[in-house]
Amino acid sequence: MKTDYHIIHEGDINIDGGTIIIKNSSGKNAIPIENVRAIYAHKPLSLSSGFISSISKFGIPVHFFGYYGNYEATLWPKEKDVSGDIIIRQTKYYINLDLRMEIARSFVSGALHNFNRILSSYKNDSIYKNMELIKKEINNIEASKSISELMGVEGRGHNAYFNALDSILDDKYKIIKRERRPPTNISNSLISFGNSLVYASVLTEIYNTHLNPTISFLHEPSERRFSLSLDISEIFKPIISHRLFLFLVNKKIINETHFDSDLGKTFLNEKGKKLYLTYYEQKLNEHILHRSLKKNVSYQELIRLEIYKLEKHLLGINTYKPFIIWW
């Protein structure tokens, strides 16, 4: 079974026949290339031309993360499942505002419903109050006539959601205000790192479909980003990143010793990053019984299934409905 590989030490990466060779301060690792789904580089890497050629041939994306754990770039393999029909349809749905809004509303609806599903596990006055605010914003989704209005709905829903989370967190782990570039406290650091990983995981799965990652519907397409991954990530950030954040903090698995600070910025140190990535991969490989398929699927497979649903919508096969957790 293919899996993700996270590299948390600076070093060199090469190819020897069908084996990826990683050399760094921790030693030398050899990985059969056919076992690799994606590579996550959390420290600078020196890549050989042979390695770049091989990962392109085998369809392996390499995601790069910055000093503070933020996503920076992806070495995107040569497209393997190019479909002119899908690209034309993606473009058509982006250009036509009514068609675009239909999909964009679904992304916001999925995110906000998933917010409330997570909050429903907790009980206090702040939780109830903010869940009602999120329900109010859910009711505003259909009335939104533009992308900017829809983004406003999403933003207000986000604010209510993070305010609610603060009511169940210890003082030292309160979010206070959602920060991203880069965060200044522990909780914002964990959430941002998790969200970046979800973005990269979604991007990996998009590569395995016919969809073009630069043509999006909720977020505006722009240079230097795969905006379709931003769209789909909205559904999975609460399910994967936020739930993992709450688990690690509430169970006291992660603490202040797993973070460093630099010029007022807070970020996971090597020990903390290694710990977080272990739990992140466990979450991606965790299985749930899929209601429609009547079989067990992993969280990683849920992401790909979601992208297939969008592809079927563009092809006129089924109307896209966002994935909403029920547990």
C-alpha cells in the first residue's frame, strides 16, 4: 500500500534504480519508490535531477513546508490523467456565476455543518450560543448572490466556531484570535500546521483525478497557488486538522515543550513536529464505515471520494453534495 513520507531533517534526496535514497543527519534511509504516495519536506532538501525525473514518472508530488510549518510549494509531477473535457467543464462552471455559486455554496455549507458537528460534542452556554450563530450563517448561504457575500458568511461562521472552541480550552491553549502568517501562540500554530497538511493531502488526491488544481470555485484562482485544494480543504480541515488539534491538546499529548519561539512567532520544534506528524498519518489511515458505500474507508480515501463527487457533478452525472460527518 502506498503511503506518505515526511522528511523533518535537512539533507539530500536521490534515486538509485527503483529506490529513493534520503541522506541527512539522522542517517540514510532507502524507500522503494512504488510504495510512495507523496513526500512532505519539512526542511530544505537537495534534489538530484534523477530523483525529479523519477517522481514525475511515478506521479509522486513533493510538498515543501517553510520554517514555521507553513505550506510553501509543490513539485508537481507531469499530469498523468489529463482530460480536456473536464478542464473545459471546470472552466465553464467557473465562468458561469450561477454554476460557480452552486458549487461554492456547497463548500461553505459543508464546512459550517462540520463546525457544528464538532461543537455538538461539547456542552456549555458559549458552545450553544455560537452553534446558533453558525446555524444563522448556514441559513444565509442560499441567499448569498456573490462570492464575496459567501466568503463573508464563511468568515462569520469561522469566527463563531473559534470563539466556541476557546470556551473549552485551557487558558494556555486559547486561540484568542485566528492567526496564520505566522502564528504567535501554540493553538494557532497547531491549527495552521494541520491545515497546511490537509491542503497538501487534498492536493495529492487531486493529482489522482482528472481535475485541474488551479481552477476553483469558492477561492479565486491566482498565480502560485492550487486554489481548488483550498476549496476542498474547507470541508476536511475541521474533520482532520481541528479534531486532531482538540485531541492532542485535551489529552495533554502535546505541550509547551514541543514548541519554539522566534521573534514573537510560535512554531513546532523538531520533537513536536515528529509527534504531530505521527498522529496526523494515523488519522489519515483511520477507517470509518461509509454510509453510502457500506464499507470501511480511510480519511485519505474520503478526500479522494469527495473529489470524484465534484468531478461527477461537472460531468452532469450526480449533483455535488459536501461530505458532512455524522459521528
